[in-house]
Amino acid sequence: MSITEFAMLFVPFYPKKASETEESIDRDRYEEQPNVRRSLIMLSDDNKMVVRNVPAVVRVPYFIALSNPENIFYSLLVQYTPYSSEMKLFEGIDSAKDVLLARENRLKEMNRHMHQH
């Protein structure tokens, strides 16, 4: 799963503290979906995530192609390619543009469902 897809589909879980009252700003939100139970996903650092009800819009940095084209390709590569470490992301290729172009067909297939959002 790419980092963009992860950001679209998951949100951190923050348990409601006992000191918070129902008269908070978000009271209407709680009333819209009473007793909605979503399964928790435990991360390796003991944080918890839950699946979003509606996919989020993910904002990404804006780069100017003429000033630094390598940043554009690196940003696209990091956003849409699943990876566990940056060393595995490049697999011995020096340029982010070359890596992105080498994986172009696979990226199109993996991220096809993102067009619906």
C-alpha cells in the first residue's frame, strides 16, 4: 500500500478521554453515527489506526518542473509506490525519474482504483 493510499483510507485513533463531555464542539458528529464500532489496527509502535468512513483528500507538495525536476519524480515515486525502506525503493537505480519510468505500468495498475476517488 502506498503512503497516499494509506493517508486516504486510515486515520489515527484517539480514545475519548473521561474528562471530555458530550457538549464539545464535535457533539453533532457523535450523534450522527451513534455506537459505530470500527476495528482497530495496531501499528508496530503501539499506536492505533482506524479505517476512515469516507476516503480523505490528500494534499501533496507542489514542485516547479523547471527548477528541480528530480524532486517531482521523487515525490511521485514516494507517494504512489509501496516501500518499506528508501534503499529498497531505488533498487540500485540512481535517478528517481528512471525508477518511476521503470515502474510506470505497475504503478498504473496498482493505483487504478484511486481514480474513483
